[in-house]
Amino acid sequence: MCEVDVWIEREIRTKLQEISDSRPCLLLTGPRQTGKSSLLQRQFPGATYVTFDHLRYVEAATASPQEFLNQFRKPVILDEIQYVPGIFRELKILIDADRSDTGKWLLAGSQQFGLMEKASESLAGRMSIMHLETLSAAELRNSEISGISDYLWIGGYPELWAGAKLNITDFFESYLRSYVERDLKQIIDVKNLTDFRRFLRIAATRVGQLVNFRSLSSDVGVSDVTIRKWLMALQISGIVYLLSPYYANIGKRLVKSPKLYFADHGLLCYLLGIENREDWNAHVNRGNLWENLVLMELIKSSGLRPGEDLFFYRDQNGVEIDFLVERKGKLSLIEAKSSERIASAHLNFAKVAPLFSGRFKLRCYLAQNISDSMVIPTGSADCFNPIYTSIPL
């Protein structure tokens, strides 16, 4: 981890500037503590900053949204916008009065269904929505952060990389408490927080596995219906991803259940009691932990979207490819293996690749926990470690 307070540049900043230069409104979403507020303030230093964490601003914007918004003459950052959903209608009126006033409204909020729904309905065609994940390994590499190998178990929350004095366990405990007490109450009514905490930790043990609601229900001790609601809440708030299987007609019977992953592998490690590299290496689910890290690096560094151009492959005989990327007529098959040496018998490229022969320009990759900082071509696949390098997709 770094030893002094630093600012780590985010790859999304260039796109944010492009949108601000061309659109009247920008909405930056993402889970808590991903750095949305800090990024907007750094990218747009001349903008007025207002956060609806302060009750007086919520009251003013709710009582008279027109009067509240009309006071701003220059660009303004409206943070925690999910607390004042009624403000979107007035924003629409102001934007329509002058579509040429680009970059005026810079919004930030936690990713919640209600927020996205109201923003999309009210500001369709007037606003661009961007999503911010936790730090990627590429962003840490570009900032020349020391100790990047610890990314394996620390994860990517910016605050954990901004200074050495922050206790990681305390950070995640505070994060979960804030999430449960604030975001979760806006999405669903959790009556038993102990049960929900147990659900989170049990879900962490299922990372990289097919979602089985009945099994989760049995282990947590709540109904299937409750498990579905809680899992949906984790999705809405950006805590987990459900990765869909690839459904293309390839003449095979395929599984239809999604697989479960966490949006930040540091939070995942905390839920599993992993506090250092030794814990990570010794963990029984090490392979699944690595798979989770690889998935999130594909999403963060390559701009992939689960269910749109990123999937997994698995047939009913158990033949599986961890990740399948379909983009611009190209198909990439990616296996994630936490060991440095992998027997060819444990790889399924030769079994799956022929199913797509002639339909795509095909390439195979093996994401391994190796120390090399470059892509290494082999006979069956190109090997790489996403912590130290990225692949072209």
C-alpha cells in the first residue's frame, strides 16, 4: 500500500470531460466510497459543490426545487442526488430552456434503481450516465503505486490506497455499517440485520458459483423470496454482479443460472476473513477469489458489461469457460486460474473453441496469478496477470 496521501487518476476522467463539453447534464453513479465526489471536484474545480448529505439542502431542494436550482449561475456538482428524486423534473425544465449550456449540471449518486429510473425518465436525451467502479489494477499501475501486489486482497476502494494509516478492517466494517444503515433501507426493509450480515458472508462463500436460491435460503435461514430480494438489493447498490451464461445457438444444452461475483474483491476478502496475502494463498476458495478479481478487471479496464458482451460458458456436462467476451465480431475465451502452473487437462479451450469456429475471430487467454508484467503467448492461449498487464479485447 502507498505510504503518503496521493491522488490516483481515474481512466474515466477523459470521458467525463468529453460528456461535460457536449451535454448539459452528467450523472456519475456507482457504489459508495468509489470516489465519485472527489473525482468530480478534481475534474471540475470551478464548479460549486453541494451535497445532499446535509439535511438543509435536502429540505430546500424538496420544498422549492425551482428556487433551489435557479441560484446556480455556474456549473454545480449535486452530490448524493438520490436523496432528492423530485429535483429531476425541474432539472428537465431548466435544461430545455437552454440546451447549449453544456456542463452545467454535474450529478453524483449511489447506483439505485429508483435513482436511475427517475433520471432516465426525466432527463432522457439530455443527460449521459457514467458508472464508476473501485480502482482498477491498471489505474494503480499508471499512478506507479507501490505495493500493487497487495491489490490481490485489499481490493480497489480509493481510500485504502490514499494513505497508510487507515486500518483496512475498520474501513470495511464502517463501509458495511454505512451501507446497511443508509443505502439498504432505501431499497428494501431489512428487519433482521443479523440475518442480512449472515447472508452477505454466506454469499461471499458462493462467489464464482451458480446462484442457488434454495441453498442460500437454507444456509441463511430465511425464505427464498427474502433471498431474492436481498440479492436484488446487492445488485442495485452495486455490491455484486450476476454474470449471465452465453445463450448463442451452438447445439449444446447450456445451464441457465447466473454466477455470483462481488464488485470489489477487497470487500469479498474481508467478508471471508482474509486479512493478508498469506490468508489469501491459504484460503479454500482461492480459485474463486482469483476468478472474481479477473472478472472485475475485465469490467473496469476493458469496459465490458455483463450480459451484453461479457458472459460465461457452461454446458450440462460441466464443460466450462470462465469468461466469454463477444465484441465487434471477435470472441475471446478467458480461463482464470490462481496457480502459476496449470496442466493442459484442466483447460477447456480445445473443447469449446471448435463450437465457434468459422463464426468469430477467436482468441484464447489464460489469466494466471504469475509475476510477469506482459502477455506471454503459448501454444493454446496467451497468458497474463491482470494485476500487472491488460489484454486487448
